[in-house]
Amino acid sequence: MKPLSNSHKQLKGTLEVPGDKSISHRAIMLGALAQGETKVYNFLHSEDSMSTILAFQRLGVDIDKNNNTVTIYGKGVQGLSQPKDSVNMGNSGTTVRLISGILAALPFNTKLVGDQSLSHRPMDRIIEPLTEMGASIESSGGTLPMLIRGRPLTPIRYRLPVDSAQVKSAIMLAGLLTEGITTVLEQNTTRDHTERMLPIFGVEVNRNDQGIQLEGRQNLASSTIHVPGDVSSASFWVAGATITPGSHVTIKNVGLNPTRLGFINVLKRMGAQINTEVKRYEGDEPIGNISASYTERLTPTPLQKHEIATLVDEVPLLALVATQANGQMKMKHLEELRYKESDRIKTTVNTLKQFGATIIETEDGMIIEGKQELHGAQVDSYGDHRIAMMASIASFITTSKVTIKDTECIRISYPRFFEDLASITI
Ligand SMILES: O=C(O)C1=C[C@@H](OP(=O)(O)O)[C@@H](O)[C@H](O)C1
Ligand SMILES: C=C(OP(=O)(O)O)C(=O)O
């Protein structure tokens, strides 16, 4: 139980958020496939990113972690070997989906398992294209546990039926270990960290109207990765400052990759006072600062289908912000939210309803009435880190105390969330 009494308090100050989760996962994976020593700086120390380190250690790769600096002693693709036991993916969808692309093409068998939430999430979205490449994957009902019998694959040209960077990356990683050219076509742009990081390890990736193409069996050279701050973590402070009177926050050294900026773009469209400034590049990733100030008048705006993937993890927060906009906000095209750590359409609607919001669930989204005064309540995190953090931010605008059941799950992506919150609460 976490009690939060933040009514009449403000968010003020400057902070840095921990390293990007998506980039941290990918740095471990590509470092493990490369030949030689790869250093990863500002690695996200969290349960999800640890699931990736532990998985590659189980596959025979030596990895040292010293605070937020990780050293991977890659021995090339040959450095990976059959694990003695099943490998636990914990709560991490990114770990299981990306690693499956690698394991499908390697000459040994691996059984992947996960926690209760992950065991309910759909894996058919990767089983289907990988099977088309010739993979042998056993799973009952398209969920974990999954037995992957690795073998040589054939390349494919695949049009993604869902806007998912995890599916795209799984196919690219399988293609990387497969003779020939693999092509992935997207309906809408999803986060492109895999495409941006592969060239840093010496792999050529072509991106044009023909899709994303890569030639398999290219050797990866070891590299150095500096992970930017996670813009999804920064979004909690951006949302908090935008809706809480008197607030102003600046988040420094955060990733500003355009495929991740949907939440900030939608907030700006609603009239929010937010500035972003790219200061430098690390590898091919833009890094800079974000500042956000309280905005009294926010105007609702419809969400476009093509922008959903660029804000997919920020929807619970966007719904909270929408309760403070002047009018009704309809959010559609959100069916992917049903397949996250919780059914985030349901859990967002239930949580905001408990705070007194007028909000209804629709098949593919929600309709939110604004502007509403919210009151305190005791709410459940549903074991979902993003719901727990959204409810914590809500405590700044509720008229009374918010208590959140099970905030342990925040360790999945942002272990020092409450320390950072305290540092900018006045
Ligand atoms: O590729 C990634 O690192 C991620 C992709 C997204 O999932 P989908 O690919 O399922 O949309 C996102 O929700 C997740 O937090 C991280
Ligand atoms: C959906 C998320 O992550 P994953 O799919 O990796 O579990 C998330 O972090 O919100």
C-alpha cells in the first residue's frame, strides 16, 4: 500500500530519468551476438532489463553489471549455447518476443517461460512469421511456455498485421541470423531502435519504401552504447506538470527519437506548454531536454491511428490528462492496449472511475469527459507498472489522498520512481 497526499502540491525542478528500456534490451542482445567486448552506459537497472541480461547469461554469454554500466563479452553467434533449464522472461514482453527471433535460428532448443501476466500475452504474433521462415515453435494456445527448436531459417518479406516494434524486431533478428535478404513492411511507423542500433554494430540496414531490409549472416562488431533517458518514464513528469497548477519541470538527457514522441505531440496539439530540444546524438539516437509547465486550458483532440504506436505506453497517462481537458476526448484505435501487462483499456478506465472521472470503455478505446475534479481513492495497480505510476501522478490533482495497492511492480521499468517524485514535489 502506498499512500500519497499530494493535493495542493506542485511538481517543480530539474531531473534526469533512468535509461531507456527498449534501448537497454537491444544493447544487451546485439552485444551478445557481437564478437568482442561491448560496453553499455546508463543501462536501465530494472526488472525487465534484468530479465534480458539473465536470459543471455543463461545462454552462455558472460555479462558483468556494475551499477548502470554493463560489459558484454560477446563471442559472436557461436557464443550462445543451449541453456540447462527453461529460461525465465519475467514480466518482459520485449525480452521474450525479441529473443525468440534469435533462438529460432540457432542450433539448439530453448524453453521460454514467464510470469503470470506475460503468460497471458499473445505470442502468436511472432510464432506466425517465424514459422513462415521455417521455425519450429511449440506453444499451447499461442502463449508461454514456448519451446523453440532452433534450426536454419529462410528469409521472408513480411507485412506486419499489427503495429508492433517487438514483432518487427523479432523478424529482423531472425533475418540477421539467416542467409539472404529479410524484409519487413510496416503499416504505421513503430519505434525504430533496432534499425538505428544495428549499424552501430556494423550491420547494414536499408530503409526505404520497400520496407526495412537486411542481409543475413553479417558479422556484428562489438561497440559502445550510451543509453538515453527513457522518454516513457519522462512522460510521467510531463503529464504531472501539465495538469498540476503552478508546476514546471525540466527533464534532461532524455531520448527524443521521433518514433517515441507521440504523447508529447498529442499534448502539444491539446495546447500544452511543452518544449523539446535535441542537444546531441548518441549513436543514431537524438538526446535532449524536455520542459513542461502547467497549462490551464487543454483542448481535446482525436487520436490518429498512425500515431498510436508512437505513444502506446503513454495511453493511461493521456487518459488522465484528458480528464483535465475542456470537453470530451474520444480515444480510438487502442486495441493493442488489451495485450499489455494488464488490459490497459480496462485498468485505465477502472482506475480513473475510482477517482470520480466520467469515462467509458469502448471496444477499441475510451471516451473521457473533461474538465473534471477528481477525488482520492484506494486503487489497485493490477500489477501493471504504468497504471501504478499514472495513479501516483493523479494524486497531484485529487482533492484527497490516493492509496495504491501493489506499487512493487514499478520496479519493472522505473525502480527509483518515488525518489524522483519526492525530488520534484514541493
Ligand atoms: O519494442 C519495444 O521495445 C517495445 C514495443 C512496444 O510493444 P509492441 O511492440 O507490442 O507494441 C511497447 O509497448 C513496449 O513497451 C516496448
Ligand atoms: C508494454 C510494456 O513492456 P513489455 O511489452 O516489454 O512488457 C511496457 O513497458 O509498458
